[in-house]
Amino acid sequence: MNKVGDKLLKQIIDVMHKNRRTSGRFSYTVPSPESYPYQWFWDSCFHAIILSHFEPAAAKNELRALAHWQFKSGMMPHMIYWRGVTKTSFPKIRWGKRRTSSFIQPPMLAYAVLRTHQVDPDTDFLKHMLPVIHRLHNFLFRQRDPRHHHLVGIINPDESGEDNSPRFDTALHLPAKQKYVQNQDDNYRQRMLLLEQFRRAGFLIKGGMDRQHWVRDVPFNTILVENLRAEAQIAQTLGLDDHAAAAQARAERVERAMREIMLEGEIMWSTVGLNYRHIRIKTWAIFAPLFAGLLTPNEAATLVSEHLRDESEFATPYRIPTVALDEPSFDPAGFWRGPVWMSTNWFVHRGLVRYGFHEEAALIAKGSRDLLAKSGFREQYHPLTGEGMGAQDFTWGGLVIDMVDK
Ligand code: GLC
């Protein structure tokens, strides 16, 4: 057990309350008041997981607020501007939509709903959320898996939640192996260009975009598998057996496709292009499949001993870095190019617990708590010194409350 103490619990509650916003009958949490003053999709799913530990009613509100903005197509935008654009450091972006973005983020909704229900059983809440989840998953398969290969694609790095990760450099037509400073401006320009093309295409994935940036990302699809299973469990709870079986079958198809197309030895690689070229860059994403139990115990053991425990790759004092230390693109201060993020620590922690790697899981939980004690609730942390970077009063540190081993 890695329970957080009273002092840390109070800090988590304080930051969650400080960042809570209300709009009419809805309430949600902004990730950081100055840097990220809107509602974000996967952030809200993390918030619900955090809040489920001490305020499940607020967790439900957070998810209902997301559901409110679902498009007719089933798409759920990754940003919601409840009060319009506010004057902060967050750049103005022409999404082409009113009050929302036009991108998605990893589909964590079903998982967050299920976790909330588990601590505060509420069938009305499940009945309200299940159709939303189902429409979202249908949208993903309809729009983002046009060849019915059972792998869902993202059309921009931002949709992975890891905006500047080197996993996407090649897909952005940028030289591989660059550090953040070398890559930052071109990276932003290319991402905005993709947005412009998407907007001009009326938000339809046309052939050109399919060829240019059609990444099948490992964490995204891993998260999808676990969320399809959560959808199945929710349906089961509501006595909808056929619905549950269909969601479960979908999860199995994605799982099989991931193993067939992405797996090489013990590593699943994200792919780019229509022929699924492997993007062999070691980021935290190589551990993501553990979250959904996609590897055999032997594959997982090799992955952990050869990469997670290796000090030249991921075993830093404040593990785990988002990019392996021995990658040329590793940059301890580069956005998603090296620093530790609490969400990725949380995913890996849960994966390790799932496979019984309790010692490694405990190291991640402890590393995460040490980062909060040393540097407070920041967006990201230097993996070697623990120095905090990026946004302040950032909510994701609250995930330590869920890094428990049970
Ligand atoms: C950054 C992150 C993204 C997150 C957002 C709000 O854009 O890359 O994952 O959702 O900030 O916290």
C-alpha cells in the first residue's frame, strides 16, 4: 500500500478546489488556472479518478460536463471553452468550432466513469454516460479506422495528449533525433498546418491527411482497449448483455491487431503511414501496453528488466522519463521529450501492479510523491534533478492518490 498522508491529501484537495469552475449546473476543473484555463478531455478523466477518492459527486459532475459537449457524430472535443477565450498565456487557436477544439484525446472516459461508479454506485449516472461512451467509441472506429483494421489513428500529435513527443517527428516531416529547442518552432508550425488542413477539409479525413499523418499510437490504442472493456463492464452492470459482448469483442479485436501489427520482441511500436511503419523511438509508450495487459508475462518481464530497470534508459532517480535517456531526442527540459509527467507515471504504475511488479510500481509511486514534495504541483519535472517545469498549480499531481498497490 502506498497511501498518501494527510498533508499530501490536503494539498491535493486544495489544488482540485482552487481549479474548480462552475458554469450553470455544470462544474469542471481546469488543469492550471494560468496556463490551461479551460476544460480538457483526458485531464477531466484524470480529475474524476482523483476526485473519486474523496468527492465522487464532483467526479461525476466533471464527466457530465464533458458529455454535455459531445458532437452529434459522437466526437468529443479535447478542449472546451466554457466561458469563451480568456486572457492568459494559452495561445489563441483557430479550431473552426464554436467554444471547443476540433481534436480528440485518448478515450479515457469509460474507465473514469467506471472508477467513479465503483466508489459511489449510481445506475442513473451509468445510464446517462453509457450512450455517450458508446457514441464516442463508434465515432473512433467509423472516422479513425477507415480500413477496418481495428487500430484507431490520430491525425495530430496533440490527439495523443503528448503534443511534442519525438514519436511524431517523422510523421510531421521533421528531422528525427532533434532536441526540443531545435524542433520546437517547426513542430508547432507543422501541427498548426495539420489543423488548418483538417479545418479546410470540413473535419473529414481525406486521403492526403491519411497518408501524411496517420499515426496508430500505442498508448491511444492501449487506452481504447481498456476503455472498451470498461464499456462492457458498465453495460453488464446495467444488464445489457449484448452491448457488453459487443464492446468486449471490439476490445479483443484491437488487442489482436496491436499484437499483430505493433509488436516486435517485447516492444509495441506506434506506426506511421498506410503500411504501418514502426516508429522505433523509445518513449514511456513502450510500457503503456502493460496498462491493458497486452503483453505476455514473459514479454513484460523482458520489457521491465531490459528497459525500465536500465539506468541508461528509464531508471532515473525520479522515474520515469517520457523519453529514454539514450535516445538522441531525449531532452530533460523538452515538452514531452524527456521530463516526468504524472499521467504517464500513473499509467505505468497501474500496468506494473497489474503484472505483479510491485517493487518497480512502488518506486514510481515514491518518485511521484518525492516530486510533489520537492517541487509542488507542476506540469512536468526534470527526470534527473526533480526540478518542476511548466504550468503551476497543475492538477495531475493528484494522481499519486491513485498510485496504490492493491
Ligand atoms: C498539454 C498536454 C495535454 C494536456 C493539456 C492540458 O497540451 O500536452 O496532454 O491535456 O496540456 O493539461
